[in-house]
Amino acid sequence: MARALADLSPGARVEVVGGDAHLGVHLRAWARAQGHTAEATTVVKGRAGDDRWRGAVRAGRPGPDGAVEHPPADWGLAGRGALIEAGGPALVRADLDDRAELWCDAAPQLYAQAAASQWDPATAVAWDEPFALPGEVEGAVVQVMTYLIENEQAALVVPAGFVARIHPHFREVVQLLAVQAADEARHVEVFTRRALLCGGQLGTSGAGGRASLQTLLDTHDFSEATLLLSVLGEGTFLNLLAFLERHAPDPVTRRVSRLALQDESRHVAFGMGHLQHHLAADPDLRGRLGAAIERRHDALAGTAGLSEVTFDALVVLAAGRWSPAAIAEGWDRVQQLQVEMDEGRRRRLVRLGFAPAEAARLAALHTTNFM
């Protein structure tokens, strides 16, 4: 009956033929519930159905270029491009609903890449590959893994917190952040497994490092958090993970560093793409981003940042053995790592439109905890 009445105008009549003795009774009940009337076995189309959809609008168009600038809260969880019936409940928590402040043109491609690049920690790493390290070097690896775990915990929590606040109309951004959180969950798993692989316990967690990460959790502006976490923090981690892959003393450490590096490269690409889009729409954002870096630096001025234990562990890991000559070489490698980290931060800030001198000043304010 619904199909038969769909293309008819109000007042149109449809005769129903059937063998049930109570057909007229059932038709009257059904017609009344649908806003029609029934006369014996004839249904007269009412206006209720047409009136129900009179104010309906399309929620943009399905593709990435079909996102509107400011989707209403009462579009709710409807898919982009759906016909929206008026009167639905409004989203309560989705306060991030401005396309200019959320979008990244590369988000669809980055999401497709992320979905195709997911890896299984159980099979992507040869956990049973034999190796033996001197005790000091294994201890250094364990400490570095312990440090990586807590940093990746922060990198998981921050995007996960924004997922619930973003209007689902911008589904590509939501999908990408969800996959980013899944990436970090895998990183936590493989770093933990490597730390415990040889039967030891995790290393130490410094208060200064956790204070540094807490400032990321306390940043509630999406673009500011993207700058501090994805562009500066994870951007710095690209250098760190490449360093660990290059100087890893064992094949498992090398492999988990490489896998994490591949994922983090995508996170940085999203951060840069988002900020470039937002800056194009609002050049004043650049000043707010610089102020966010300064506020974080000031908030951490009284903390130690990267713990001495973790710094020394990086030196020993890069040295590969405990001897004066090796330790000296490991020290030089970590010094060069810090230079490369600073250069990377400056390059990305320049790409975001900061003058070279200002980029150098702001890059130098980044936390010594790296993330």
C-alpha cells in the first residue's frame, strides 16, 4: 500500500482487493496510523506523509566536496547527503561543527591509506626472532620503550577525545582520527611487548614527562591541539622513531620502530593539512598557534621534561655497548638527533606560514620531552 500511494497526490483513492474477511478493519487501522483514511476497502491518501517531509532538506552531498560549512545540530547522526526529516533530536556534544576549523583536503586519501595500512601486532613483528643484548643495552631499550608507551597513550587519548566533539557530517575527519587512535593503541601494544620481551619489567616514568603530556590533554581547541600534538610532538617523534630504527640493537626494536614511524608520518600529514586549510580561512589563527606554543612552554618551565634516565637510555641504545668509545659515539648521535628534531619543527612551522626567525624561536620553545 505504501508503494502504491507513494507517487499519488492527497485525495487519491486506491482500491484494495484481498480475501481476508477482516480486510476493511485492518485497512482502517493501518490508514489511520499512516495519516490516510479508509472507506471499506478503499484507501484515500491523506496529507500527513507529504506534510511530514515538507521541511526536509538534504544534508549536503555524499562526497567530500559535499560537506556544508555549518551543519545544524539537529542533523544528528544522519549520513551526509541523506534527506533529513525535521524535528529530530540535536547533537549535544558536537560543538566542533565549522568546516573551516576542522577540514583537511587530504583527509579522504589519508583515511583510505590508513585503512589499507593497518597491521596486526601479532604477525607484523617476528617476536620469536633470536637475539641477545648486553644487560645495559637491553635495560636502555626497556627504558626507551617505557617512555614511548606513555607518550603514545597521550597520542591516543587526545584524538579520541575530539572524535565525540566533531559533527559526524565531517565523517572523513572523524574516521581518520578514529584510525589514528587505533594506530596509537597498536603502538602501545608493541612497545609494551618489546619492553617485556626478555622477561624484565618496565622502566621508570618521570613526573616531568607526564606533566608535559598532561598539557596536551588539557588543550581543548582542536587546531591548537593539532599543532602541539601532531605537528610538533609527533613531528618530532618522526625523527626519534627513525633514530631508533637506524640504531636499534635488535631486530624487534627495529621493526616496531619502523611500523610506528609509518603510522606517525600519516598523523603528521593530517595535522599539517588541517592547519593549512584552517589558516587559509583564518590567517589570524597563526598568532593563536604561536601563543599556544608559548603558553605550553611557560606551563612547563618548572618541570624537567625528558628524564635523565631516558636521555641516558637513548645514548646507551645508540652506543650499542658499554665502553667509553661507544658511549661517546652514542652521545654524539643523540646530540645530532636533537638538532634534526629542531630543524624538522622549524621546517613545518615555516610551511605553516611563520617567518623563519619566528619559526626558529617557537621551535626552540617545544618541550624537551619531545612529544
